[in-house]
Amino acid sequence: MVWNAFGGWITSYYYFLTHPQHRISEWRKEFHDPMVFAEFEWLNREIGRLDVKLSGPHAFETRFEDSQGVLRNEVALAVPA
């Protein structure tokens, strides 16, 4: 269910948290905690494994343009204050 409903969001957020700089690594160093976002990284890997399993070996390649589109769509869903 998570893969179907949120897979695109998960991979898009992960992409922007790690490109062009790896913010997760920076936060781990800053907070002296190697577990910061560990579960999110795990979930991103699991989504990638499902993509490959169900769509083929070249299915899991998150691109800037795709990720940007997902996040733009999410911004459009925001409820005005």
C-alpha cells in the first residue's frame, strides 16, 4: 500500500534530501546521531527494490525533473491559510 500510494513522494523527497548535497549525512554529523533519517533511507531502498522487482532492472532511477514535478504537485495541494 505504501509503495502504491507514496512511492513517488518517498523517492522524490529522498532525491532532494541527497542532491546536490547529502543533507541527511550533514544532519547526522551535526546531531552526532547515525540514525537520523535511517528509517526513511530504509523505506526509500525498499521502494526501489519493489520498483525493480515489479517493473524491471532499470525502473528505479529517480531524476530531478520527475522529483520536481512530484513536489510541485504537492505544493499545489496545499490549503491556503
